Amino acid sequence: MKILKFYADWCGPCKMLSKTIESIKEEIPFEIEEVDADNNPDMAKKYNIRGLPTMIIVDGETEVKRHTGNMTADQVKEFVNV
């Protein structure tokens, strides 16, 4: 399983989420694949991205869990606790 983190360079909440994730990255049990939604429109369409940031836990190609919007460190920890 891994996390797809959809973001855009112009997105303020995306930058805040990145800082939060950086501060707790040792506690996140999955690889995080960062996907720039502006530069990867096909992938954003495939996963039906409607807002940023969006984090999706996937198992292969299957979506397991999704969250759209910024999160606190505690919320990220809870999110990755599948």
C-alpha cells in the first residue's frame, strides 16, 4: 500500500500539509507518492480529484481511504491507521 498525495504548487493548504507530513514522516507506515495535479491531469482524473490537497491510500490500484483538505499531525496519523 502507498499514499497518493495530490497537490499543486499554488495551493496554500497543500504546503501546510507537506510541512505536517515532513514533521511526522517517520510515523507514516506507507510510501508517499506526490502527484502534482496540474502536471498530471490524467492521474487526477483517474482518481476523481475535486479538491486539493487530497490524500488517497491505495492497495495496488484499489482505493482504500481518502481525505481531502489540510490535516493536523494527529489527523494524518489517524488517517494512515487503516
